Amino acid sequence: MPAVSPTPFYAVDEPEGDPKAIALVLHGGRSASTSTVRANQLAVLRMAPFSASLRRAGRRRGLAVARMRYLVRGWNGGAQAPVADVRWVLDRLAERYPGVPVALVGHSMGGRAAIYAAGHPAVTTVVGLAPWIEGDDPYRFVDGRDVLVAHGDGDRITSAKASAAWTRRAATVAASAGFVSVRHEGHAMLRRAGLWHGLATGFVLAAMCGAAPEETGSGPAVEVVSKVLAGEAALVV
């Protein structure tokens, strides 16, 4: 088996002009695994459309889009393996783009890693997509951040109920925090893919780049982003 790289892979797609904000996209994984993350694994590929949506909509607004791969596939209990990788990439981004704020956009285990890494000083925005959340996961790392959590009501892999409960706790310290229940959707975010992409992209651009929600897309995602940033805590779409 090939040796594990000593540092995580990451790459940045820069916008037109100087970056004003960065979206770091975080893929999912497994509860326990020390196998190496590969670029062609489904959890990694699932986030490619989110990166593409952020690039298309954010290029002219100064949004850089960063992608990464963790060293290993698993969370691995107390090791919280991807969290150190995310923090390492955040440090590299802070060195490369001093003072530029970062949004963490994570699916499943990537959503959990985003929660744990949100306390990094560069992070101002967190988007959790069907995040894997346990009852004792912290919420104080999102103090002062803008937070959006979206979860399919048919998800059988991670718990929408746990996501909603965590978002309510996060709302006590966050600048804004909204939970969106996505009807007729499971963990893979495939049935209503355009809605998921619109929620993540619209929220990042509105929270980070000063875009009016209606300028970021169309359809129900625009209304949801507007309501979350206006203070509505729980929505169904």
C-alpha cells in the first residue's frame, strides 16, 4: 500500500481580481478508516458540483474556491482525523491570502469537520450539508459566524434531528444560524441537486461577498437564504 502523504492535498481556483473571500469545500468520509483518500472516491466527487457552482457564481465577486482531500477517510473517534487536516489547510490559506475570510462548506463528515474547525480565526461562515452530528458535538466554535445547516428529511445515513438540535444551540452564539429541512431528499443530495447547490452558493455569496440573495440564483434557494440571513431559524423547502 502506498505511503500516506505527510500533508493533505489542496488546490485553489482563484477569481477574477484579488480574492475577497474563500470557500473551502470539505468532502465526506467514514466513521472509521485509515485508508488513503483518493480523488476518484464518491465522497470526493460528490462535492465537485458544489465547487463548480461556487466558482461560476463567485468568480466575478472575488470568491476563491479551495478544494482539499483529507489524509485518511475516517473520523476515527477521538482522533477526529479530518479536523487537523482542515486546520492545516486553513493555516496555508491564511498565509497565502492574509486577512481574507473563509467559508467552510462541508457534506456529511465534512460538515462535522467544519463545525470543529470553525473556531479558526479565518473562518466567518459555515455551511453544513447533511452533516454528521452527534449530541455532544460543540457549537461554541461558531461564535460570531454565519451558519446554514441543510438536511434531507429522508436521510438515513446522518440525523436531520441532530442537525436541527445542534443548529438551535449554535443560534445562541452565532451571528446567524438557520436550519433547512429539504423535503424528499436523502443523504446523497441527488434528487434536488440544484436546490442544494443554490443553498450553499447563495449563502456563501450573500454572507461573504455582499451579494443580494436574488443576485445569486433563482428558485426556492434564494428565498431560503434571504430568510436565514434575516433571522428565521427553521425552514422547510
